Amino acid sequence: QASCCADKVHCCPHATVCDLAHGRCLSPTGDVPLGTAFPAWKRQPPAPVALRQVLCPDGRSACPDGATCCQLSSAQYGCCPLQNAVCCSDGQHCCPQGTACDLERSTCTSSGGWARPLASLPKARDVKCDEETSCPQGSTCCRLSSGAWGCCPLEEAVCCPDHVHCCPQGYTCDPAAGSCLQEGGGRRPWLRKTPALARGGDVQCDEETSCPQGSTCCRLSSGAWGCCP
């Protein structure tokens, strides 16, 4: 709550008066020397909003955050719109955590006796960038500064010229402000791209088991193989 002096260079404590002629701040309790103002810091643009996704065990498909990857009967993955869900053995449905699939009655049953209808699994598709790389469904392939493909977590996004960020459809990148600008003047934070996933090519643990690409095979306490992401 300082007093800004008329010379636009100095300032004085709250409830004191600038005396530029004598270089003092005047107050009934005693005078103090003028303080010198210094340049304010430029505020950083808002941090990009990261949209998290759940990577499926094939290392290629992905589901939205809060969903569960369930294997479809076709050996592809689907997304159950429930967190930590139970995947049904028919490869078409899923149930909430703590319930069991009752395929005969088409319900999810709990030990408490209640039942609810089975949830069906939409397929988890990946967006193909080229023959070797892909991005999760609902994202856009954008080149990174290295020339490699990156993934913008938005559908039909605008890739920014800095090769790092991207903006929603209908916006333009404003590198000076570090944000996305809409024609009507609206703004929103721009998003940071993530590296694209290599298609196929699992990490082999032994002749019979493998982990998704980009992960590491580690032994579990049972002696079986586990995958560290």
C-alpha cells in the first residue's frame, strides 16, 4: 500500500508523503529516505492444461482419464467409462469396481444384492500419424521440433509453429501471449504435445510373454513377469 511519487521513479511507505525536493518521505512520526521503484516481473503465461490418458497394455491404444482399458474379443482394446472397472469375459461389457459380471442376466451384481445393467465397451482406436507411429483416440498428430510426431490431446487441433504447443479447432496460436486466440477475442491456455507412440513392437520378456513398448519387464514376487511402465 505504498505511495507512488509523482516522478514515477520513487515511492514512500503507506501514509507518508513524497518530498522529492529533499529526497524524503514525510510522516508525523519521522522522515525516511525515498525508496526507488524497480521493474515488475513479466507474468508467466498460464501453465498448459494436461489431459491425462490411460495407456492400454498393448502400448498403443489409450482411453480417457478415469476410464478402464478392457480387451475386446477381437484382441483390440475398448474403453470402459468407469474407473478400476471389472472387464467381462465376453469382451463386450464391463462392470463397476466391486461388482461381478452376470452375462446370463446382462447385469453387474454386488455382494449387497443389487444389480445394474452391463455397460458396453466402445472400441479404443488410435490416430495413425504414419506407418510407424500413432496417437490416442481423440488427439491430433503434430510434428515436434525434432521432426518426430507428437500428440496434441485435442481432436482436429491446430499445431502451433513452435512445434511444442497446440490449440483447439477454431483458434490460432499466439506465441507472444502463450495462449490460443479465438476470432471473437476469446482466449484459453494452449496445450503441450506429448511424443507419439510407436505402433506395435512389444518388449519381449521371454518366448511366451511381452510388455508394451516403452516399458520394462520385471519379475513379480510370484516369479511371473510384470511390466514396469
